[in-house]
Amino acid sequence: MTYVLEPSQPLFAVALAPLVVGFVHWLKARMQNRTGAPPWQPYFELLKLLRKEVVVSKQASWLFRCVPYIVFASTVAVTFLVPFLFVPQRFDSVGDLLAVVYLLLLGTFFLALAGLDPGTAFGGMGSSREMTVAAIAEPTIAVAIFSLALGAGSTNLGRIVRQALADPTTAISPGHLLAFAALFIVALAETGRLPVDNPATHLELTMIHEAMILEYSGRHLALIEWAASLKFMIFLSLLANLFVPWGVATDFTPTALAAAVIALLLKLGLLAVLIAALETRVAKLRLFRVPELLGVSFVLALLAVTSSFLLR
Amino acid sequence: MKTLFLAMCAAYGLGAIAALVGGRNSLGRGLVALGAIAGAGVGLALGALVIATGIPFVLSVSELLPLGGGLALRLDSLGAFFLVVIGIGAIPAALYGAGYTAAYENGGVSVRLLGAMFNLFLLAMSFVTLADNVLTFLLMWEGMSLTSYFLVMTEAGEERTRNAGLWYISMTHAGLVMLVAAFLLFTAGAGSGAFADLRASAALVTANVRDTIFVLAFLGFGSKAGIVPLHVWLPRAHPAAPSHVSALMSGVMIKMGVYGLLRVALDLLGGGPAWWGGLVLGVGVVSALLGVLYALMEHDLKRLLAFHSVENIGIILIGIGAGLMFHHYGLMPLAALGFIGGLYHVLNHATFKGLLFLGAGSVLHATHTRNMEEMGGLIKRMPWTALFFLIGAAAISALPPLNGFASEWLVFQSLLAGVNIPVPEVAVLMPLAVGLLALTSGLAAACFVKAFGITFLALPRSAEAAHAHESPLSMQFGMGLLALACIGLGIAPFAIVPVLGRILAGVGGLPDAGAEFTLNVSLQTPSGFGQMSPTLIACGLLLLIGLVLSALWLFRLNRQMRLSDSWGCGRVGQTARMEYTATAFAEPLRRVFAEIYRPMKELTVDFHPGSKYFVQSIEYRSEITPWFDQSLYRPFLQSAAFVALQVRRLQAGSLHLYLLYIAVVLTVLLVVARWS
């Protein structure tokens, strides 16, 4: 039974991811008094891109053509480890939170190489900035993981969720709240949202992620965009289910699963509203202000570990 | 075992002799490589045999060195592990060297000396792992340092090489002084230089003396391993040496420092107070972070790799420091976890750093430059080298499922387990170490995007890069072996970790931790802190890529592909000058860490004499001088030079004056002797 059900969870995440991004865009448009595209617009865009022909730069090498598949595969691999609806049982021992972080770094690494491959200034600029942000975000993630692992006695996601479900008061402990704040800032930086990167800009000197993938087109671009929305959803679900795991199914009864779907949608919706409101209110930071923001998140994460250690 | 040992010595010896008589032609070079490969292969077999059977190999020839207890050799499992590391690093390097030294055929370089020293270097290094008394150990240690000094000096015609050699020989001898002092202190208590006697007497030595021995040994071995701030010779000597020698020095030789530290601190002294571990861990964190930060600013490919060796030694020491700390608190399974993480990284670093140095050597061989700003586009001209370098770059960046990830994961887990230490300070400082280690690995990934992207991707930035050619087959084969090792060690930790646990069993009272790790595909830490399986991750990634490709094929989504120019905002034509440079790539990080780098900038603008609105030329120069060079070594070197100058006043060159000195000293001594 678990062998049938467990792979359905990644499938669910892969299918839902574009909708989450579309929903944030739609919310943002509404908050800015625009009509905006419907939330399911990203599906049409993916379909359109998949049908179009691919234009590859003459200067690019074979690596450029392999990267979209590596990025997509590594991001999908992460979805097997993340508890979206229920706690993975067979896959929980395949990878822990550190594996999740490094699998995502694998995608970033190759995407940055692909940015350098066509030899344009935009691509290099995007790669350089993306790697800078990724490198500075890394310590916060690690320390936040530490703080989560401290409570559960394990870095494996299943153990963390089960521990939090068994002892619901941990969700409101100061260590948890601080770690949540730290990881939230990092999630914004890692997924290229405001105030670190502006996902709505195209062809501006301030862009990061968009500059890096500027040379991609057709199905390559579709895979990269899909992977990006999946990464966004992974971070939101981690925030939702590691810190507030209520609703995550621990057994496979239909009622539990239905409750899990509703709970996840509610939590994702709340986070989406939060992000849309933030993106409406906040301006993009200068690139060299970003380290300060990430520094703040690192301090928050350190405080989180210290407090969860002292209050243990 | 004795046969294996003698075969190893004979192979290295024959290789050295073949080098001396063989000469520069391909036969001579082939024989040199054959000797080294055979020697390293037999050494590897000997090491593997000792690890597999658990029976140490003992050989004592007391007639050879009658003074200090004779030539005593004993290969236990810890030494055997390092002998295996030598073998794994040396076989591909020797193979590669056969092709690489062809470039020296008609140069001013002594290929004979290079070949002979290469074999002797490997022999001396193997003997370091075998040594069982102080005299043998120090002699072999010095033999290893001297032979590697000659290897560094291969291209002695260049000023920079001589300078590098000077730095190397002085640093390594400063380290030797510390080691001699440490061992003298130690033997004074034991009465004999045999390691068994030292081990037995360690408990009787007073705490202060133990601490002094430990600090001296740490500094001595640290100068060889390349800890900050004793690492200054690494970025100088590694680029100067021929690339296959750099691969060996960086991949294998600096690990002998780690071996020495483990041997003295854990085995002979049997562990110590918690601050030993704290010191090793702290120095490890600082080395890791500063190593990667300076690597980021480096545009000389081999210097960049040398700084990364400092970083990786730091990561190894983090594992070992954590292990020593747990050892003090009696948390033996966790101590084993830290040491296993460190040793695993030793093995992994030997493979991927060896691979990267060989790759850099191929690039140097093809373009005749080490400056990354003059490279580019090599992936099209050197496809195999590019692929191997990419595997090495991904492995050193700790990307799953390659080997760097497995060992860094273990080091991370051992730090996370730090919360089990019942002292608040320790448990609160551990997260900081976790954060800095994570920062290090993130920066390493950024640095290798730079190293690979600027060197191999985009358009060639110079004529040499545009006309580069793939390296000969022997060189490709050497790199390919190491690339396979990187993948194999990455996806098979479930087979390696229990072996490492068995190696450590008994050293410093550690239990056999191999049993603590479940021997299935996943990798579990003793306290059940984390679990993962690189094997399944690798399978999953391959499976998913296959799934995506077949799905695209199945749905017949447009498979058309058109080649076109890169999109360039309307400009026509693309040249290499439009590309991002290595300097530009690292610029954001240079700004972020400006407090550490303290870069020197110099902007000279030449205006037109008529009006300052017309600029005739702009010159921009920026340089980063590491602070330890400036504030640590410069004053020291200056004062040494000053003292030397003062001494020169005495040395007037006049024989009469010298006779007077002798007379005065003699009189003074006689007076002192009379009155005391």
C-alpha cells in the first residue's frame, strides 16, 4: 500500500506547484488593484513552452542542454523526502534535511554553470549573484535545521514531524518561532522573491534568477520554470509542515488524507497571502543590502538554537 | 605481508633507478611511472590486507639505526588506512605523470631527478605510515619533506619557483623543530623512543607536559597539513610543482599531518582534555572558512585549488576536533563518528583534489597558462578533461551523490550531535561551527562554479585557449580513474563507513563503531541522529532524468532545436570581451567579505590636458594581500633580517678578528668554569 501511495505525494506536489505560484501572482495583482491573470495561468505557459521549439546559443556546450533535466530531476527528487500530505515512510530514510538542502544546491550549481555557458554578460551576472545569495543563505538553513533537529533528535523530516505532532506545544516554543522567522527569510532569498530578487522583472540590471536563465527557451525553459515553482512550493511546505505539522496524515485512511489535503491547502494559502502582501508592500533591496538581511536571519537562527537548547 | 612490503620497496627503488638511468625518452618515463604504480599498488594491497585481517605487520631491523632503537616498522590499521590513501592518490598521479612529463623532454628540467624523487617521495611517505619509533618516524618525515622539496623545485629556472621552494622548506623545517621538541619531551618521560613505550608511559606524564606535547605536535603536524596561519607555503608551493606532484602533495602528503595528529594525540597520548578537541575544531573552522574565502579571490587555477586544500583540511580537522571532544566526555560512539567523518574526508579529498589538480595540469598543458582570465571555451576543445573536472568540482562542492557529500554529511552530523555534551558552552558554540561549515560549503560551490565556468565554458579569452588540445591518453586515463573513485566513494558509504569504524577500533580506547552503523544501503549515525542513502539518491536522480526524457519523448513534445546567437540586447556579434570574468564573478562576495579581505584598490585616471571631461586612459588595479602575510609573517621576516644584519657586524671577514673572538670566548668560558 505504501509503495503505491508514497509516489503519489511527489506527483501531487509537481502537479500543484504551478498553481501555488499562479495564486501568489493573482493575489498580488488583486492587492495592487489589477485584475491579473487567473491562478492557473502558469499551466498554460508551461504547455506553451513545452510545445515551442528550442533555441540554443551557438556558443553554448552540451552542458547547457543537460542542465534543465538535472535541475528538474534534483528538485523532483526532493519532493520524495518532504512531508506534503503525509510523512514519507519508505523514503524517509533515503534523505534527511541536509540531503534536501544539498539536492537543491545541486540544481543551483548547475543552473549557475548554465548561466555562464553562453558567454553573455547577463548570464554571468545572474550566476554570480545567485551563487552569492545561495552561499550566504546556507549557514542560516544549516542552523535552522540544527534547531529543528535538536527538538526531534533527528535531522530526518519524518521524525521531526512526528515529534512535533506528538508534542504540540513545541510549535509555539520561542526556538521554533525564531527558527521559523529565519527560515522564512531564507525561503524568500532562495526562491528569488522580493526583497531579494524581483520575479516580475525581466531584462533589468537588478535581476538575479531571470538573468541566469535568459538564454533558455522552449521545453528547457519550461522544465526550469516548473522546477522553480516546485522549489517555491517545497520551501512553503517545509515552513508549513515542519513548524506547524497539524493536519499531516500519519496513516493512510481516506479521512486523514482528505484532512491533510485541506490542511495543506489552507497553510499554503495563508503563506501565499503573507508573501503576496509582503511583495506588495516591500521594495527590492540593493544587492549589497541582501547580506545584511541574511545576516539577520542567521542571528535569528542562532538565537533559535540557543533558546531551544536552554529550554530543553 | 613481508613479501608485499619488500615488493613495495623494490618497486619504488627500481622506479627511482630507472629514472636515473632511463633518461628523458618515453621508455624512461614509462618505467618511472611503472615503478611508482607497482609500488603504490603493492602498498595499497598491503594496507588493505592489514585492514582486512586486523593483524598488524611488524618488521624491526635494529642493526640499521643502532642509536635510537633501530629501524622499527609496524603497520597497524590506522597506518594502513593512510597507506591505502597513498596508493589511491599515487596510482593515477603516476599514470598521469608519464604523459605530463613529456613536456619536459626538451626543456631545462631534469626529468631524471624528477622521476627518481617522485619514487623516493612515495617510498618515504609510505614509511611514515609504517614507522614505529620516534627516530624512524622523524627520519622518514624529513625524507618526505626533502624529496617533496626537490619535486617542488623541478622548474627551478623560474624565480617564483625558487621563492616557493624557500617558503616550503622553511615552513616544513619550522614544523620539524616543533615535532622534535614534542617527541623529545615525550621520550624523556618514557625513556625509549618506541611507540609502544610512549603509549604505555602517556598516563604517567604530568598534565602540563601532555598539553605542551599536544600543542607542539599540533603546530608541527599542522604546518604540514596547512592549517591557518601556517598554510602560507601551500598556495606558493603547489602551483610551482608539476601538476601530478601537486596532486600528490595536496591530495596525499598534507594528510600525513592528519595522520601524525591522530597518531600522537589519540593513539600515543590517548586523548586529552576537552580544549584539545576545541582547539582542533576551532582551527579547523577558521582554516575552512579562510581557505575558501581566499580561494574565491584567486584567479590562478592551481593557487585556487591550493587554497581549497586549506579549506578541506579544515573540514577534516572539524571532524577530528569533534571526535577528540566526544572522546574526552566518554561518548565513544559519537567520537568514532567524528573521526570517521574526518577520515572519510581524508580519503575523499585525496580523490577529488587529486582529480582537480590533474585537470588543472591538463589545462596548463594545453594553454600554457594558469590564469583563468585567459581561458574559456575549453569544454569544446578538451571534452574529457572538462567532464572529469566537472565531476571533481561537484564532488568538492559536496553535491550529492558524489563523495564530498557523504563525508561532509558525517561531519555535519557529528557537529549536530554536539548537543549531547553536557556542557552549555560547548553545546552553544557547536551551532556556530555548523553555520560556518555550511557557509564554507556554500562558498566552495560558488568558487567551483567560477573555476569551472570561467575555465571551461563560454568563448575562449585568449589565442592559447582557442587553440587548446585534449591531453594525451595516459593523462585522461589518470583523471578517469579518480573520477570513478569520486563516484564510487560517493555512492558506497555503506561499505566504507563500517571499515573506517573497524580501523579506529582500539585506537585511543575507541570501540569498534562499525557495528553502530547499520550495514544496509542507508547511512545512519550512532545516536540515530540522521539517516540517508546516497546510493538511493543517485539511483533516484538517474531514474527521474530518464523519466523526464521519456515523458517528453512519449508526448512528442516539440523536439526541434535551432542554433542561434546568444541574445545580446540588439548588438551584433559576440566576443570574449563581453563575457563575465573571474574577477567580476567573485566581486559580490568580495564586497560582502570586504572586512576580511581588506582589498587594496588603485584607480588612475589620465585626463586630457585640455579638459577633465575627456578621459584618455583609466587604469584600475586591485590586490588582496592576506592579512597573515602582512601582519604575521612580514614582521617576523623583517626582524629575522634585522638580526641577521646585526650579526653581520661581527662577521667582518678579518681572520685576526675571528681569532680574537675565539680567544675571548675561551677566556670567558675558563673563567666561568673556574668560578662555578
